[in-house]
Amino acid sequence: MLIRLGYDIEFQMMQPVAIVAMLRVHPSRAADLREPDELRIEPMVKSETFPDRFGNVCTRFLAPQGRVRLWNSTLIEDSGQPDPIDYYAAQHPVEELPVENLIYLMNSRYCEVDRLSHIATDLFAHTAPGWGRVQAIVNWVHSKVQFGYHFARATKTALDVYTERTGVCRDFQHLAITFCRCMNIPARYTTGYLGDIGIYLPPSPMDFSAWFEVFLSGRWWTFDARHNLPRIGRVLMGVGRDAGDVAITTSFGFAELTRFTVVSDEVRNGLPPLT
């Protein structure tokens, strides 16, 4: 399967502002790209590309005063298979985990493990460790939290989501991640493209999506507390402890967002690129 990926984002700058963008496909999917994956900046400015501490590809540049456009169109090959499932995937004892995964058991900006540990124990201690426990957490979050774009709040944490029972996709993932960490299961936040391939959803503007991964049986597995359904065509862009580590753009000054378009479509009959 071929998937056309792209975005077209515009800002209005009152003065020059430094920006770090995380808009490139994750290195783990680089071999699947069939066209260059390049951040294009208008007007053209000098930029620097670098890996962050989690291995995500970032670009730093100074956005000039006025209109600034960030855009890209690329093509990626995908297996066309839904997210893999292994009901027998086992939970590792903490003392046997790879040391680099221990960070995904700890508190982070939006995931308050210490404040939710007793709640998680009450809810999930009776479940069998491993895949079944993670799925029980995902089922609980999916059924208890109401989705709505008007519930979005940049400062909303996992504890807020548990208390308010509302949120957008990142909030579902933050609460599920926190519950997993409370139960000693490494969990990390992920973001990327997720088109409506293989399913029907009511028409709505495309956006980047959030999901999360857990470490079981020696590898990372995809879970999605928002949709709670294996999906086709996920394309990873960034991983981190929570949404604070994988912001699509971080502006070191005021930047007014004036346009935001995302494309993630299966290519059929020569679908044209984003222009």
C-alpha cells in the first residue's frame, strides 16, 4: 500500500521567532519512504536538522516577521496490515527491563504516576500482567473518557483527564500511559499520521494523531485508547515521555496559527501530491 502524506501549516509572525519543528517521518520508517521527506519553509530561511534525545528528527530555524508557511508532500509504502496483536505478550519484571526503558516508568509533565498509582492499583491489580492488563487499561479509558475537541486544554494532565473524564486523543493516551506506568509497564507517547484507511468515520478535518506504545516481550507494541481498534496506515513521526516531548512545532515567542492542513490518504489511481 502507498500512502500520500503531507501538511500545509501557516503562521503569522509579529516579529522574528525561533521555531523547532518535528514534522519529519520517524527514522524507523525512513526505509519505507518512496519520495523525499523534507520540511519546506516559505520564505526560504536557513535551517538546522538534528536528532533529539529520543531519536526524533527536528528542524530549527528563525521564522521571519510576516507570513511563514511550512509544508511537505511525500509518499510512503505501508504493509496495509492493522496494528499487530499478541495476546501472550509478557510483562517484564522491572529489574530485567532494558535500562533505556526505565524512563518510561516514571513521572513526566503530563503523566503523574505518583498521584495515580493507588487508583491504578485499585482498578487493575486484579488483571493478568502483560497484554491483558494493557488492554484492560485501554478499555477502561476508552469507555470512561468522552472525546471532544472543545475539551482540549494545553495544560490538561492525566490526573485532570481522570477527574474530568473528557479530552482529545492526546488526553486519552496520557491517562492510559500513566496507568500502565503505575503497573510497572513501560509506556511512551507517540504521534504521527493516521488516515481513515480501512474504516468509515464521519467526514472531519484531518489532523496529526496520538497513540502510545508499551514494552512487552522484548519489543514495543501499539495501543490507542482513543480508538481502541487496530488501525491501518499509522506512520510514526515522534516518540517521547508525553506530548511535551513531541510537539509538532515549538515557538520561542508568539506565532499565530492561520492555516493547518494534514493529508494521509491511500494512493489510488495516481492521487496527486499536496501542493
